[in-house]
Amino acid sequence: MFLTLPALLLLAAAPPAPAPPGPGLFISPMGEPFRSPAGQGEALGAWIAGADTDKDGALSRPEVEADAARFYATLDVDKNGEIDPAELTRYESEVAPEIQLGRQMGNVLGIGRRRGGDKGWGKDGRRSEWERATGGYDEGLEGAGRYSFLNIPEPVISADLDLNRGVSRAEFVQTAGQRFLMLDKNRDGRLTRGELPPLPQPRTRSVPLKHENRPHPS
Ligand SMILES: [Ca+2]
Ligand SMILES: [Ca+2]
Ligand SMILES: [Ca+2]
């Protein structure tokens, strides 16, 4: 292959493209990422289809717990019945790195402290900084909460019920049951797709931030 000098310069100048979370990422209540180039709805459908083992079109609590146990087995790499700090790091950096990006950048940029005060973020440069940090999602939505039904930034470590900095299989399955109850709004023991809340959607440039409507002081 022969590349002209301008083409080579272009390649050299191109920054490494970070894998964009994109519209096709869904993170299950227990933190398992599902990705689909066809979009978030397809990714969500893949989670439901996989967990709905009796194929009745709804998820029962035992189905959700069994699905959590299946995912747990993939996280407990050394199979000792405990997700230890190294396995947690693997989850956050390799299995679902998207949950970390916004949180790290948000911390660096002080997003968490900006709640209620968005001064200075309307100028184009600052706006792109804001978009990079938050992915365009509302403040208050962090990590996995941007791609899931429940606003839980790190769904795996937050299953550490006894706070020993590890997650046992029993803790993980118990937490899955608790999260099922949080989503089963009508308490019929079945989770249907229509019952699930809408997933968070990022704001885009076509949707102005609140303060962009305000007159600028001259
Ligand atoms: Ca079912
Ligand atoms: Ca382990
Ligand atoms: Ca624990």
C-alpha cells in the first residue's frame, strides 16, 4: 500500500480513537455490559433474552438471580467464591471500562462538585470539555448509571453487603434479588420490558443546556 505524504501526516496526527460507549451499550442491573451495533434496545433485548430461561417474555426473580450467578462465575476468575480487589479491577478496566471513564474524568474536572452550578460551561470549548467528562449525561448519573435502569455507578462492588471489600456469590445473588424488587414496580414478581423505565439518554449539541438560553451579559 502506498500512502501520500499528506495521508501519512493525517494518520500521524489522528489521536487514538477511544472506544466510544455509543448508543448500543446497556449495562444490566448487576453490571454486565451488553453491546450492540444495532443500538441500546438490541443490547437490552439480548440481556432479557438470555435471562428469560423459560421464554415467557418476562423475567422472574429466580431468573434474574440465576443470570447474576452466571455473570458472577465470569467475574470470579480464580473460582474461589469471592470477587477480590484484583478481580474487581479486571471488571472495571476490562469487562466494563465504560463505567470508569466518566467517573474518573468527572472527578478530575470536579463535575461532582458542580451540581447545581453550571456556570462557564456554555462556551464551545468548555462545552466539549463537559461533554467529554460526562458523555452528555445529566450530572448525578455516574458510571454504569448512565447505561442502566438503576443509578448505581459500580454495580459489582456495591453488592459487597458485609463491607469486607470482596463480593461473595451469595452477596451477588442476594443483591440481584433486591434490584429485581426495585424494578418490579407492580410487585407481580415478573419484569416485563414495558415495565422497565426508560434508559438515560445523553444530551446532544442539538439540545441546548439550560444556561445557553440565558442572555449573555456583555
Ligand atoms: Ca421468564
Ligand atoms: Ca475470586
Ligand atoms: Ca462482601
